[in-house]
Amino acid sequence: MRKAKIFAGAAVLALGGSLAVAAPAVAYVDGGYSGSNVRIRQTPNTSDTRVLGLGQTSHTARLWCFTPGSTVSGDPWWDYHTNRNTGKVGYSSETLLWGNIQTEC
């Protein structure tokens, strides 16, 4: 199947046509914190006492993926992210972040 696609693309180009190439999937989404002192945890669980850092409303975050964890305000989803101001990496509840990552961890 891969050879057929390559051949078809070459034939289109040889005939003077254009070949549209799909853009790669976005691997992250930039967002931020919707509250102050948002805990960045080692695991997506409110009972995890290993807080790696804190996010602030003035900070930005790079969201990598989402996963289920402890339910916070009715929402079970947590984002694995990097605080772009402090460099800390871990999980925070989606209820405390803005940005819409669509990639599951």
C-alpha cells in the first residue's frame, strides 16, 4: 500500500499537479493556569503529597497529554505539562489549567 501511495504521488507531480501533504499532529498545546498556587504533582492524584512545583496565573504551561486521575470539581482529567516559567514538569487537574490538549497519555 505504501508503494502505491508513493507511485500515485509521483504520477501527480510528473503530470504537473500538486500533492497536498498532511501536517504532522500537534504534540502539545500552550496554555496556562487559571488559579494561583496550582500544585504540579508527580502523579494525577490529589492524595499524592509529592508536589514538584506550583503554577501561577502569570505562568504559561505546555500541555503534553491528558489522563484520568482523582476527580476534582466533577472532572477526572489531569494534564501532564511543563510550567514554562519554572521548568517543573508533572500533573495538574484540568480544572486549574486552560488550554485544550487532545492527546491521551
